Amino acid sequence: MDSFVAKQELKNWKFTLDQTCVGEAGGWATEQIDDSNWLEVTAPSAWETYEHALRDYEGCGWFRTRFLWDATAQEHCVLRFDGAGGAAKIYVNGVFAGSNTDRYIPFSVDATSFVHTGENLVAVQVDNTFLGKDHLPGCTTVEWVLYGGLTHRIFVEKQSACHLESVCVRAE
């Protein structure tokens, strides 16, 4: 039996800058925030492509989107990121669900306990601030652009409760 019952790419997002990184404390991941004036963007893309003024921007930005879910006890909801342009914090329906600090590296978040039947809100804070030697040992400057944002594809996946992934079997 195929373990992936459904897989939907999350392409349409709302975006806003958070130059002082106050969005987390300000509840920007919750339904109470009005995102109607946020910029409409398509993922994957780097925020440097949204407006010329964002070229070379380093710092925090927020993304929000919604998806429909039909919850059952036998299925899990997984948010799969092919990568992100910076450290990412993921919220589902206003609740912190997971994070990743490895820029551009695939990761996933089990959102099963945060979703409900009907419309669900996903909010992602991305911070592409250069961390110097913490990310590049022996280096204090970077000679390339550290693209920020949802730079890779994002999916919501419905998986069976029993799921194996990335399995390696060596027969000798």
C-alpha cells in the first residue's frame, strides 16, 4: 500500500518583512493577525525577487498560507520543506510546530497534533541573517547572496499512521 495518501504543494503565500523580529511575540502566526495587506507571493522564490528594495536584505520575514485538511485517526499530517532560505520556525494554527536551522536543507514537521478538519493556517518565520563563523568556520564574510524566504518547494502530505521513509537495506 502506498503510504502517501495525498500530497499537495503549498504555492500561494502572503509575505511581510519583520525587520525588528517582533512577529513572533506579536502573534503573527495566529488567526488574529490581518494579513490582507501582506504581499502575495508564490513559493518557491527568494524574497530578493519580490521587490528591488529587498535585494541584500538580511533578517526576518513572515509567510502565511492556508490549506484544507480532513483529519482521521489513521493519518498523519506532515509539512515537508525541500529547504528554506534561512532558519525557519513553523507554526500551525498559531502553535509552534517545529523549526530548522540548516539553510537550504530538506526537513519536515509533523503537524498532526496541530491540524483540524477544515481550513488550517501555516505560518513560517524565516531569518536569513548571516551568522559568521557559526555557519562557515574560519569565515567572517560571505561573497555570495544568502537568499532569504521560501526558496524551495513546500508540501502538505497525508501519510498513513505507519510510515517508513529513507530506509536502507543491505543484503549480504
